[in-house]
Amino acid sequence: MKKISPDFKSGFVAIIGRPNAGKSTLMNRLLGEKLSITSAKPQTTRYAVKGIWNTDKHQVIFIDTPGYLKPRYEMQERMARIISDSFKDVDLVIFMTQIQSFPTDYDLQVLDLLKNVKSPVLAVFNKTDLVEDYDPEKLKQHLPASVEKSLFVSALSGQGIEALEESIRFYMPYHAPFYDEDQLSDLPLRFFAKELIREAIFHQFEEEIPYATAVLIERFQELPHKVVVDALIWIERSSQKPILIGKGGQNLKKIREYAEAELSTFLQFPAEIHLFVKVNENWRKKPHSLKELGFE
Ligand SMILES: Nc1nc2c(ncn2[C@@H]2O[C@H](COP(=O)(O)OP(=O)(O)OP(=O)(O)O)[C@@H](O)[C@H]2O)c(=O)[nH]1
Ligand SMILES: [Mg+2]
């Protein structure tokens, strides 16, 4: 077994914040890999997505969480629980927001959640590339005194990321790695197949459809020359089904092509996806449907 140096650090970091702040983009940037799906729409992330950042000096395990909103339906209740569970046993919490609109009511709700956090908190103001000028002191005034440090970054362009990496490393405890050093996540490959299909749906449709859909992987088969995935897309109402499918199946075809390309890149291996659509009335409110989707 490889010898671990005594100054090796390893720990857990939860990333929490309002929807759309750029949490998933930030985690992907820190990992140097596209692991968590992103979109311009709020509440793209629905689960705690663990990403492991390995170097020869440290292993940092990030937990990307859903954007916090006061729950209005059963699935959002589960998402809120995922968020509060995420910061229970971590070494550092990153409170993330976007600089151009801070503080919104959404931010204030997340800051309220932070009252229960026992670990150190870093505030990350994202999207510096979108503002000409900003006053760091003024922005910091809205943060509780428990926030140890504020950083200003662009997860998209990479601006300020090195300083953030340094701060994260500073807060990690001396500890042997928790996972294999070549491991990028603790989630199974079928999870990423599901997420990339969801990302395709989030990118392709406006308001309603992304939130009315869920994806279940029914087959994930690794053949010698390709991976074959059968996925079932739940849609909430029968009136939404033709919109999702499109004329002559053209929308579904676009979703499939996008997800196949993304999954092949992720796996570095050809992927073939078959999509099926089923109406599951009000699945977002049904506990047994949510259980099938992996929500506790
Ligand atoms: N201009 C700019 N856009 C960004 C930056 N970071 C993220 N974005 C964009 O902001 C949108 C939301 O990014 P996500 O990473 O999906 O945000 P999130 O916080 O994970 O959102 P939820 O999962 O919905 O809570 C996407 O369109 C990103 O491309 C940034 O630094 N600058
Ligand atoms: Mg996200």
C-alpha cells in the first residue's frame, strides 16, 4: 500500500446556497470534471452529488446540494432535508451566492439555515464576470459574524478559484484519504446517465417540463463495445407528454442525442440510450414515487 505523508489532508465540504448561484458549476470547476449537471434554470440539482478532488497533498470531498427554496411540495421537502443533512458532518461549509443580486430573499433563507452549522463557513460570491464593479465590504455586511472569510470568484471563467482552493485546503484536517485516489464520486454510473438525461431536458424546455419530469434508469448494461441504457421519463400530466416527445418524436430524439454524447464523454466509452415516456400523475407529491427516485 502507498505510504500517506503525515501532512496529507482530507475532509468534507458542503456547498449550499440559493438556486442558480453556480454551486454545481463551482464543484465541476474545482474537480476539473463535469460531474454535476448545470442549467440556467433554478433547482437543477435534486440530490447531494458527491465529487472527490484528489491531489498528492489532499483529498477533498465536495457535496453539491440542491438550491434551497422553502418547500412547496413533497419533493422539495426531500430536497430541503438533503441540504440540512449535507452540512451535519462536514469540515467546511461553502455558502454560495451570486454577486449581482445579493442578498435576495432566497439568500436570507439560506443564511437562516446556516445558524445550525457547526463547522467553519466560507462565503463565496460567484459570477464576478457579470459585474463591472462591486463593493466587497458592502456585500459582506449582510453575512452573519460566523462566516470566517469571503471570496469573490467566477466559477465559469475560473477567476479567483486558486485563492478559494487555498482556503479550502487550509480548513481541511490532517487525515488519510477516505476514498481511493482515482475515485471521482461515490455514485454509481447509472446515476450520471440519469442526470445527463435530466440535463438535456432542462436545456431543451422552458419553465414547466423540466420540473414535471423525472428519470429512472431501467437498464445499464456494459457491453464490450458500448454501454446500453434504457431510461424511463416520468411526466406529470398526459397533456405534457406530446410536448416532451415532440412532432414525430423530434424532441425526444434531441434529448437522446445530447445525453448520448454527454454520457460517452463522461464514460470515455460509446453509450447508446433508449428513452421511454410514461405519465405518472403528480409524481412530485407521491411518497412512493419519490422513493423510487431515490429520495429518502
Ligand atoms: N456568468 C456566469 N455564469 C455562471 C457562473 N457560474 C455559474 N453560472 C451559470 O449559472 C447558471 C446556474 O449554474 P448552476 O451551476 O447550475 O447553479 P446551481 O447553484 O448548481 O443551481 P441549482 O442546482 O439549480 O441550485 C448556469 O447557467 C451556469 O452556467 C459564473 O461564474 N458566471
Ligand atoms: Mg446545481
